[in-house]
Amino acid sequence: MTDLATALEAAHADVLANQPPAPDPVTIDPNDQITAIHTGKLFHAWMEDSDTWDGWAMYTDLDTAMKVAAVAYADEEYPYRNEPDDEECSKPGQLVWTKVYGSWHLADGGRDTRIRITLTAVYGPNA
């Protein structure tokens, strides 16, 4: 075995040896009572097929979610839109929210942006 292969094998063995233990499995008794109650709702802004979009967040009201998500989209897609010498083609079109099947979709000049806002239920402990 080469030195590199030996080093990689040793590093892999070290990673495996230092893994945290697996969590205990959760068991559910059919006789258990519900322990969480519905406490409210949040509006979840997200982008399809992206878990790194900067606008991903939860909001307590729809208006704030729409405004912040639209600005986050424009900041990411058109970072130089506020420069005075920037060309017209590098500015967003009209940003419009449309409700589709229970969620809101953002369009940029009629083009889908993949930005979504969905209503999410929030649950808390049963007091």
C-alpha cells in the first residue's frame, strides 16, 4: 500500500472510531396522549432546489415574508442593480406574488423564480 493510501485508510478509521453514538430509537405507545398543541403559524420563505438561499427564514406575518424574500431574491440575482451605471438588463422585472395551491410563488417579469412562501403550523408543549 502506498503512503497516501495508508494515510487515507488511517484517517477513515479515525473518523469511524470518533462517530457519536446513534440516538436511542423512539418508541410510540398507541395509548399515549398527544403532548403538543397547535400554538400558531409561521410563513416559511424558501427557494426550490436550494438549501443555501439567503432568504430562507420563518416570519410571523405574510407581508414581511413577501417583502424580505423579494429583496433577498433581488440581492442574490441582481447584486449590482443599484449602481448608477448598471445596464437596464441587470435589473429585476416586476416582482409579483401569486397564490398557487396554498403557497405563494414569486415571479420576476413573468418568469418563475422558484421562491416560495408556505404557511407552516407551529406546535408547542401541552401545558
